[in-house]
Amino acid sequence: MFANYLIGLREGLEASLIVGILVAYVVKAGHSSRLGAIWAGTGIAIAISLAFGAALTLTSSSLSEEAEHGFAGTMSIIAVALVTWMVFWMRRAAREMRGEMHGKLDKALLSGGFALGVVALVAVLREGLETALFLWASTSASAGTAAALGGALLGIATAVGIGWAVYRGAVRLNLATFFTWTGGLLIVVAAGVLAYGVRDLQEAGWLPGGSNYAFDVSSTIDEDGPVGTILGGFFHFDPITTWLQLTVWVTYLVVTLAIYLRPQRPTTAVDVTAPQGELV
């Protein structure tokens, strides 16, 4: 549940901050009449993301057991690729998010309300599709689907609250620090999803080594017990792990964290924590 809460919080926060910047910019510029286009674009993006998540669920349920494992494994790997790209992109772009969005908005205001709606649609849709895909891969690896989805919704609700507070100037949030730490945690989550996807592909017969176990602690750790639930929910720990799973997990985690945590070249920071009156 916590892993999905983190996913919902991170993805939801970025989307809510972008929408908040859109709204603040339009209001400050005296174009409040065009707010409807922003909310319409946001609503359409959410609807498409929900439909995408439903399509993933329905498609996987209509497949044979072998094909379902293959589908789940493939989608898990795609999800890990997307979230890895997003983590690195957000680390680079967090400090410059406001300036980048303002540049797009300057053009959008000249083009009318429709363009504003498109900006909101694209910004939220990207996050929504990534969230739906990653949550689907994550919940398919967990027995507690309801709890996992509840955690994600709670994370999104928290993100909306934080975004609103930032918009109102009630809190000061260092986005660069926030995305660095949550990005590191999401890399750990992604490593578990990747290992789980490898196991699915092994069970589908698409990858070898499905019976070559690195360890089997199923007699000690109950997958459905408290410890197994916590380890499975956050790390996607499998009590019966193959050598290929373990190798992929260790390799991805070590290499990705090493690249992610290496010092970045100094850049001119953009103050994204200014009170409401200084947002634009």
C-alpha cells in the first residue's frame, strides 16, 4: 500500500502543481474566463487515464494463463522503463518546471482558451498514463488489490492537497529535494516491479531459468502474512526468487541508483516555492 501511496503522491503532485501553475498564471493575467478550458483538459486527461487502466485490466483478464503472464511481464517492463525515464527527467526539470510552463502558457494565451486546455490535457495525460500503467503493474504483483488502489488514491488526494496549499502560498516546498528523495524510493519500487515482470516472463516460458532458484524462504515468510505483505507491497519481494530475478533486481538497483545519485553540475535554481503573489 505504501509503495502505491508513493506513486500516487509523486505523480499526483507533479500534475497538481502543473495545473496549479496554469490556474495561477491565467488568473494573474486576468483571463479567468479561460479557466474552463483548463478544467476541461484536465478532466479529459483523467478520463483517458482511467479508460487506459480499465483496458489493461480487461485485456489481461481475457488471456490464457501463459499469455497473461507474458502480457503482465511485458507491461511491467514497459512501466519500469517509463517510470525510470520520468524519475531522471523530473530530477533535471524540477527546478525549471515553472519557467518551462510559463513559456508554453505565453503562447497558449495568445492562441485562446483551446490551447490552454491542450496544455493541461498533455501535462496531466502524461502523468495519468504513466500512473495507470505503473499502478496496474504494481497491483498485479500484489494480492491486496483494494488496499493498493486505496493507497494510490490516498497519495493522489494528498498530492492535490499539497498542490492547493502551494498554490495558496501556505507552504514552501523545495521541489528539487522532494523529487530527488521520492525518485530514489521509486527506483527501489521499480526494481521490484522489474524483477516481478521477469518472473512473469519466466512463467510464460519467454525467459529461461524459471526453476533455478536463488533462494526459497516460503516456509519462513508467508507471502500473505504481515512481513510478507510489507516486503511484497514495497519491494515486491518474492519468497521464491530465481537467479535471473535476483540478478536483474540487483543490477537495475545498483546501476540506476549510482547514476541517479551522482552529483549534478550546478545550475541556476528557479524559486518554485514563492508565495502566491510571486507564482507568476
